[in-house]
Amino acid sequence: MRFGDMSVAILIVIIVLIIIIPIPGGVLDVLLAINIAAGLVILLNVVYSKEALQLSVFPSLLLFTTIYRLSLNIKSTTLVLSKGEAGQVIEGFGVFVAQGNLVVGFIIFLIIMIVQFLVITKGTERVSEVAARFTLDAMPGKQMAIDADLNAGLINEIEAKERRKKIQREADFYGAMDGATKFVKGDAIAGIVITILNITGGLIIGTLMRGEDFTFALESYTILTIGDGLVSQIPALLISFATGLIVTRSASDEGLSDDLKKQILYNPKVFFIAGGFCVLLAIPLATFPFITLGAVFIVVGMILVKQKEEIEKQEEVQVEENEVEEIRKPENVVNLLQVDPIELEFGYGVIPLADVNQGGDLLDRVVMIRRQLALDLGMIVPVIRLRDNIGLSPNQYVIKIKGVEVAEGELILDHYMAMSPGYIEEEISGINTTEPAFGLPAVWISESQRDRAEMLGYTVVDPPSIIATHLTEVIKSHAHELTGRQEVQTIIDKVKENYPAIVEELVPKIMSIGEIQKVIANLLKEGVSVRDMVTILETLADYAPSTNDTDMLTEYVRQALGRAISKKFMKEKKSTVITLDPKLEQVIMDSVHRTETGSFLNLEPGLINSIINNLSNQVQKLMQLGQQPIVLASPIVRLYFKRLADQSIPGLVVLSYNELDPGIQVQAVGTVSI
């Protein structure tokens, strides 16, 4: 067995032997010196520890030091009462503190005892009790946080075990400290009792048994009692102080000295104010001390100001060096390859619209756009990046989709845009322009003209609304590009929470996420909402086993969503539509070529021009009547005619008969023929 394994047992045996075996005064002096030095070593270890668990052995150490100190008290009391002397250490402490006046020495001793018992011991006991209670109450929450981090992949199993072990050690430590502080309290009470017994017993033994004079006996035994008490209470005070520090100490990356320096000497204003207050106190009170303190505080404040300026300069230099270093790193080039899905760039004149401090609400409008599109189309709009661009004109803005500019506009910030609904008799003066979202003619008017324009029937909007409307329409027109596999996966995961059966049946057994994404993109491309994802997945689960053509699957889904599609494009119960001639539908069906990668329409250019011209004439008639042009076709032809029509009339609504709500009446006002 090694000596280190026996050290604790040897220490216990030594403490017991001190109580039992007679010890001369010289040996007691050595043991008392060890007691004082041990208390100082323990206190310094606590001061330089970074967290309480670095001294997790402290409760046991507190028990050993308390028993050791009490054993020395017993032995010193034995020597004082039996021989009237207890070594040089005890006598030296008593003479030094008394300074020839027993009353002064006794009062000083009592003050130390009171501070030890009522201030430090009581406070430490209460703090230990509260710390133990809070630590135990916080254990379930900490355990749940560790489990959450582990499930999220933020930590591995080994780190989770280490953190659980640390939490258990904290609970054990503070629980042990709650009980160990009772040793300190009992030690203080024992010191008071021993002091009373020493003085009383010494007077009895000196006067009655040894025949000494009462005054001589009182002086001798009081000095020895004071010395004995101080020799015991000074290390006890150090240990109590260490106990209070360790239970009030919070975890830190540095020692107590560094924490005090950083947390006290950080604000020069504090020292300037304290210095001024000391100077004011110097007038009615002692001048020299307060003037000196005031000067010291002001000098410290000036030094802190200079240090703060130097630190800020060093930080700026460090930041610049870090930025240069980051740019030089070859791996950072990878970050430059990332393209934001949606970007809104604007000139410096538009910055106030996006700056909250200047009253701008463009950021709030962007949030509302994402929410509104989620409700209208059921899509997850990616994060919209807003940034200024000095390359643009001051009042210009640009909308980019995947890094490519798709739309732009220009504003007059202190004006409003007024748009005529078409029946306004009296025109309003202003700067002629074009509304950027829909391309309608508009007029820029001043704020003073706003009320009059609204009274005349104009639609008046402010610059932030113009940008928000334009951005919304751009996102709608590119919704199919912005909804990728990741967004579809997120939507399906949300559906799976409430409808796990349909998702597990469809994905990935029948269709992959990529195939579902193609169907979703086809729907969004024609402005069909995909919010009813349950119906979409149900339909795909029904028809996907019989065909893997995503275009045909899209048509099946459209039929399942027929009621919603009809309500979106046909606002009234009676609607006028354009139909296709049966011969044209037959020609289109005969011209469809199917391949492994999909199907396409193969028509002669002359025939295509004839169809487009006829369609344009029919659409023009409806638009002149102020009605939205809608084309009805058979289900098998609808998709191919829609692709044909988009070449010349993008955005034209083409519906199939199977998509119509039975409650809606349609009237054909024109027919597209060959």
C-alpha cells in the first residue's frame, strides 16, 4: 500500500493521539503553527479556484480542520489549567493583543468571536442552505437541457455523460456544504465555551489549589485564554472565510482576483463620481484623508479611460487583422458561392424605409409578406435579404431571385403613387410613371394632393407599399423556383405530425421528395395554392402507383383541388369563359409526344401562330368587357394548351372541366379554333 493511500488514515490517528497523549508546549507550538498555515493555504486555494467543484473535497477538508482545531483546543486547555502555561505561541498571542491591558485584549477577543459567530458563520450557513436548495431544484431542468442538446446533435454521448456527472457532483457538493457549515457554527460555539471554561477554571485552580493572588491569577490565565482563543479563532476565521467564498462563488474562467479586477475596475465613471463625492466630504469632515482618496479615485478613473481607449484601438486593429486574415483564407471562398434565394437591394435614398430608427417599416412588411404567402399559396418563403447597394441610383430598388435581377423600380420618397381605376373623369396633375408590379399607368403626387386624389377615386399608395406589393408579385411568379426539395421536406414533416399514415405510405415507397417537389412546383407555377397538402398527398398516393409522369399527377391533383381552384379564379357564380374547338383539342392530342423524360407538344409553326392569333382575339374581347379571360379545356388537353398559351400570353388562366365547382355556372363567349 502506498503512503498516499494511508495519508488520510494517518491524519485521523494523529488527531486522536493529540487528544489522548500528553504533548509538551514546544510540540503544541508546532501543531498550532501548522493549524494557522493550513487555514491560510485553504483560503488561498479557494481564492484562486475558478469554480466550486475544483475543491469538491472542501466539505471533508472542513471536517478534518475543525476536528484538528478542537483537538488542539483540548490540549492547550489541558496545559493552561494544569501547568499555567501553554507554549510560546499562545502566550505570545495573548501578550501581543492585550498590550498590558486585559480589558482591551478581552474586548478585542470578544469582537473576533462575535464576527466569527454572528457574521461569517451565520451568513455562510444561510448561503449554503439556499445554494443546496436551488441546485437540487434546478437538476431536472439541467438534465432536460442536456437531453435536448444530445437529441439535437449539439453534443455527443460522452459530453452528455460528463455534463450529467458534473450536475450530480454539484448537487452532492452543495448538499455536503449545507451540512458542513454546521461544523463551522459548532466550532465557533465551542470556542466561546472553551474561553469561559479556561478563565473560570484557571481562577479556581490558581487561587484555591495553588494559593496564587486573585489579581495575578486573573492576569495570567486571562492572557493565556486570550492567546489560546486567538490561536484557535484565527485559523477558524480563515476557514470560515474560505467557506463563505466557496459557497458564494460563481463559475468563472479566471480566478477571483481577475474577476474582481475586471468587474470592479471597468467603468471610469464610477471612480470620477466617487472622487467628486470624497472631495465634497472633505469640506465638513477630515480634509486630508478625503482629499487624498478623491485624488486617488480621479487618477484611477483617468488611468482606466486611457486603458479603455488603448483596448478599443487594439480591438479595432485586431478586427481589421482578423478580417484580412479571413479574406486570405482559401476556404472562405466557399462562403462566397452561396446565393440568397431572394434579395431586395436599394439605393441609399431608400434606406430610411428599412431603418427602424428612422421610422421605416419595410422589415415588418417583409415579415407580413412571408406570412401572407404562406396563407395564400401554402409555400415557405425563404429569408428575404435586404441590403443597400451604392451602385444603384438613390431611389432605385432591385429584386433578385437566386442572384439574378428579375425586377426593378424607382421611387420618389416624399410622394405617393396614384392609380386610376379607369372611370375617373377628372385627372390629377403629377409626374407620370408606371406601377412596377402590374405595369399600370400611374402618377406621382405630393402629400398635399393625397386627399383630393382619394376623393376623385384614385388608388393612392405610399412607397413602402409599392415595394411590398412588387416584391409579393415577384415571389408569386417565381414561387415554383423558390420551393425546392428542402422546403417540401419541411412541409411534409409538418404534415406527418398529424397525418403519419399518408406520409409513410407515399414517401419514399411510392414517390421520392424530388418527384413530389415537381408536382408542387407545377401547381405553384400556375398560382394554385398547395396549402391543402393532405389532399395533395392523398391524391398522389392514389394515382402514383399507376403512373410516374409528374405532369399527369399534377392534373390529378388539380382535379382534387377543383373547388379551391374554381373559387380562386371564378369569383362569381356565373362566369364567362373561352372554350376550345373539339377539332383543335383532337389536333393537340394527336401532337403530344411522350418520352422517358416527359411529354411535349409537336405542332407546326404555322399552326401554332394560327392558334395563338385566334386565342389573342378571344382574350382581347373579354378584356375589353372588363372580365378576366379564362380558357376551359378537356383534362387531357389542358396542360399542353397552357404551355402553348404561355408563349404569347403568360399568366393566362387555363382550367379543365373536371376542375370546375358544380355550383358555378359558366357561359362560353368565344371558341378557339384552328
